[in-house]
Amino acid sequence: MIRRLAICFAVALAAWANAARAEQDSSPDARADRLVRAMTLDEKIQYVHTKVGHRDPANPPPSGPNDDVGYIAPIPRLGLPALHIDDGSLGVANAWNARGGDEATALPSGLSLASSWDPALAFDAGAMAGDEARRKGFNVLLAGSVNLVRDPHDGRTYEYAGEDPLLAGIMVGENIRGIQSQRVVSTVKHFALNDWETGRWSLSGDIDEVALRESDLLAFQIAIERGEPGAVMCAYNKVNGVYSCENRFLLDRVLRHDWGYRGWVMSDWGAVHGMLSSVKAGLDQESGDGYDNEIYYGRPLEEAVKRGKVPMAQLDRMVRRILRSLFAVNALDDRSGTEPIDYAAHAATAERIAEQGIVLLKNDGELLPLGSDAASIAVIGSHADVGVLSGGGSSQVRPVGGPALIVPPADGSPKGAPQMVWEPSAPLAAIQRLAPRAHVEFADGYDAAKAADLAARSTIAIVFAHQWVSEGWDVPNLSLPDDQDRLIAAVAKANKHTIVVLETGGPVLMPWIDRVPAVVEAWFPGQRGGEAIARVLFGAAEPSGRLPVSFPRSEAQLPPSAQGAAFREGRARVVFSEGAAVGYRWYDKTGETPLFPFGWGLTYTSFAYSGLEIPRSAPRDAPLTAHVTLRNTGERMGTEIVQLYVTPPDPAGKAPRRLAAWSKVTLAPGEAKTVALTLDPHVLKNWDAHAQAWRTPAGEYRIHVGGSAEDDRLSAEATLR
Ligand code: GLC
């Protein structure tokens, strides 16, 4: 009997060992290893630089008339299909803004998604974009824009996820996870400190290491931990004087040694300034060969390998990282680019995001929600009769149905400035549909007197105001352009029931704020933004967004690095003297009160907080959870985003508060719920530059719980020992 058992065990063990070996053989690393070993030097060189805007008749780009932003030809001998790479963070951009082309679902801006404070929604947004990218034939989507909004003049503020490393890291990490769930590799970008646009190609962002680790790098670290992006895109700018794509501290010390990152590092398009310097620092792939002074990772690298100046093992490692990431996401298969896409379902996702991203900033006298019985409604400005605004640059998507309106750059715009695009989702029509009996009339707003006259004759006046921003440029100031402040003031004077709806890339100044009872921030709301705005204005959807960026009362409140943003050209560096005190942390440090704080947002109901409980004392580096009870004290269903901030111990008493946890809670009128808020351990740690390690300092931590960075509705202390 025992003998028979022993035989069975031996057979089972052998079967298990074979299966394990087979499994081992199919692991991304094993598959990549095998391929690299089979590749010729030419094939390896082919894999470490991508072509841009390729038109290779033998391998037409996916989805017809478009270019890839990045392309690698197939290697049939090894069964490797072509590699198609495209932007971007807000849907499948298809490089259309360079030339007319394919359409795709235009998602709301990154700030809109971040305003939902909803990681599950971030995943859904990514899954939608990833699904469209795969069906259009792409293997890589250049998404994951996670740079912190240090300076709201930054022309790419709209693409990012705000000023806080925890919120941005979690939201973008989940977005990356969603994209990759669809078998498309996502990037995380732009590594690092690409927190401005003017002069981004050459200026250096200067900051001390502790501050960098506890702010911008922390956002990347959290996004990479959560999303496991197949690739990191290194940025144009220098960090402390060294170009990001040849910055050993960033690409080797931080990314590989400290974070153990296993994916590949690709450059931004035109961000490579030397071959050896980049290879030695840890850049694995040069992107957009047409953008650099030469194709460094072509002939020069090949020669260097042949001469032994670059070990073959180094080149192998570069190629292996690319292949293993593609295999890990199962993204390396032949894609026709002609799979059908459920654009209706995707538009519904875009609308859901836009709705949850809308932030109700002000609502005096509960002017909102509007009743469908309003007799007459004036709709004014910002081309609200045709669509909603989107941001400029590589993330711009040609929306399904084509743009509603394209406005060429204004006279005097910088050379090459992209066009202003309105998505085909008209607020005017959406408002009329929700108020079918009302007389709804549009005025374009160019003539403030005419607009005021219409407002005077209407029950309600809704003024749409926009601030267009774009990659490549910073805005000269945070005022609404084209005299819109004067338009808003004139309409508000003519009708005391005036609502301002903002379609902006980021925070703007509001000199008229005391004369306007209701203000809604809709950001760039994407493919179904008009419908989303109307549904929130009429209460068909509850406003649940909260600000991921602070709105300053004046530009004087901003940190020194944000002063004079548009005049950076010609400077050598941007000195981020505020360090890790970004956004609300800067206001906490300076004692200034912004116009609208980080985390701010109203609803159509009200909430009461009670019963904050947190251990008075707890061991460091063990989970620390607070509990608080929330009650809906109003008449309508509503969603609160309960936020927990922590002020860490600091002998100098200067450490600003940090967002450590949040919970998004929807309650019916009268309903109460106790929520658990587990403080994120990243936020409790300080970087010890001497030890080159994270440390949780012992001492007393002050806990603040409320509805924004300025709302200490409940407080407590916890001592970590
Ligand atoms: C751009 C952007 C980057 C984009 C790339 C390809 O300059 O900085 O975000 O993915 O080039 O278009």
C-alpha cells in the first residue's frame, strides 16, 4: 500500500514539476528572455526606438487614416507583430490633431475625473479607453498623466489629477489598471517634475530631494504601485540640472533601486539628448525618432554595442523590459484595428464621469437645482449652442461625430499653437430637453449689452465661460480671457438669478463671485459634457464633485515658483522653493485662505458629521483607522466625500497637513452611516535623505475630518509610538 502511495506521490510530483516548468516557460520574463536570446542585433536595435507618424504601406496604421504616434515594424521571423503606440490620457487621440482622421470617445479631462474622487470610476474610464485602443489596433496607450498641479498656469493642468500625491496617485493608478485590463500597455508620465509647459524642453525644475520624494515622486510611486504600468515616460525637462531621460537619480536610483520597477522607460517625443548618457542612466527606448537631433538609439547605439562601449547585456536588458511588459499585459498580439466599438456605451461612461466631475462651487439661496417649470432661460456664451470645450495638445481626441467647432489659434498665439475644439454636446439643446416648456434662448456673449438684455428678459440666466489651455504653453494669468469677466458682471447685474458654468482647464479667478449666486465648475467635460451639465443643473444628477486643486483668491497667493509663469522662456530653471507644500499644503503653511479650497464642493443636500473615533495611541507602521458617522440632514439624496487630513508631528510646528484618506458616501435624506477611514501609510512617512529610506516619526498626529482641506468639522489626536 505504502509503495503504491509513494509511486502516486512521485508521479504527482513529476506532473507538478512539469506544469511549473511549463508555467515558468510562459511567464512574461521567460517569454521575453527566450525572444531576446533569438534576436539579432538589428532586431534589438529596431525595438529600442519607435518611429513617429509612420506611413508604411506594408503595415498600414490601425483604424485607417491615422498615424501611430509610435511604431515598431513586425519581426515575422520571431512571430512578433507590429507595435502600434498612441496617445493619450483622455481617450484614443490618434494623432488626429496633426491631420484629420479617426474618431474616438472623448473623455472628460483628467481634472474632471479626479474631481469624482472615485477610484472605481477611474478604472472604468481606463477600461473604456483601453477597449477602444485595442479595437483600433493599438498595443500601447500613452496615458497615466500624473504630474502634480503645482502651478495652475500650467497648460496641461487639465490633463493631470490635481495637487495632492495621494489623490493623484490613486486615481491615475486605477486608470492605468483599467487600461491594462483591456490588454493595452499604459504609460505613467511625465517622469518627473514636468509641472509647467513654457520652456519644458530645456528648463530645469529644481527642488530638494526630500520635497521631491514627498510630492511629485510620491504621486508616481503610488500610481506605479497601484497600476503597474508597463512603461514610464521620462519627461522633457531637467530635474536639478539633468535631463529627465538621462537622469540616473530618477531612472536608476529611484525607479529601479528604490521602487523595484520592472517595466521599460520610454522617452517623451524629442526628449533624448545623447546616446551613451541616456543608455547609462537607464533609458530603454527612444520615442519619436523624428523629434531628436539624431536617432541615438539607431546607428550610434548599434556601433557602440559592436565596439563594446555598450555591453550587449545592457541592450538585452533594455529589449527584455519592453517585451516582458507587453507580455505581462498580454498586449503583444496582431491587431487588425477594425473591431467594432460600442460608442453608445462609451459615451455613457464619458457622461457618467463628467457628471461626477462637476463641482458645485456656490449655490446661494439654493438657486440650483432648476425646476423644469422655469418660464424662460437665457443661455449665454462659450459656444454653448454647439458644444463644450476641450484642451489642446497630444491628448486631444477627435470626438465621435467630429468636432462641433474648431476655432483657430487667436492672432499672436505662439507658433504651432493647436486649435480650440468644442466637442459636439451642446448644453443649449440639453437644457431645452430638460425644460421642454421653457422659452430657452441663446446669446453668444460677444456683445455683453445684448446678453444682459436677454438676461433681463429671462427668469434664469446661465452664463457659460471658458478658459482654453494647451500642452506646450502656460497661461499668462488665471483670469478668464476675452473679456468674459465683464460679460458675467453685466448678466449678473441684469438678472439676480444668474448661474455661471465654467469650462476651464484649471483654477480661474472670479472677480464677480460676490455678485453671482451660483457657480458650477464643469472643467472640459468631454463627449457628453452638455448633457452632464444640464442634468446637474436640473437635479437629474446630484452634484458630487470635489476640487482636486485649490482655487486661489488672487495669484499673489500662489507660491513663488508660480509667479510669472508665462515669462519662463529664456530662463534656465524653475525653482520649486515651496518644496512638498503644494496646493492646499501651501495655504496651510502660509495661513492664506483660497477662494475655494482643495476638496471643496457643495451638494443639493447637507451633511452632519459626528462620532470621530481613532485610537489615542498606536504602534507606528501598523494600520491606523478612524471612524466617523455621517448623516444626510437635507431633503435630497446626496453624496459626501468625507476627507481625513493629518498634521504630522514637527518640532518646528510647520509641517502642513496631508490628505491621508477619504470615503465617498451616498445617503438618502435622514440616512446615517459610519465610515472607516484607514490612513494611507505613504502619507504618514517622511523621507530620510540621510538613511535613504522612509520613516514614520513617533509623536502626536493631529487628525482633521471634514468636507475639504479647510473644513475641520471634527478633530482628534493620535500618538504613534
Ligand atoms: C508629447 C507629450 C506626451 C505625448 C507624446 C506623444 O510631447 O509630452 O505626453 O505622449 O509627446 O504625442
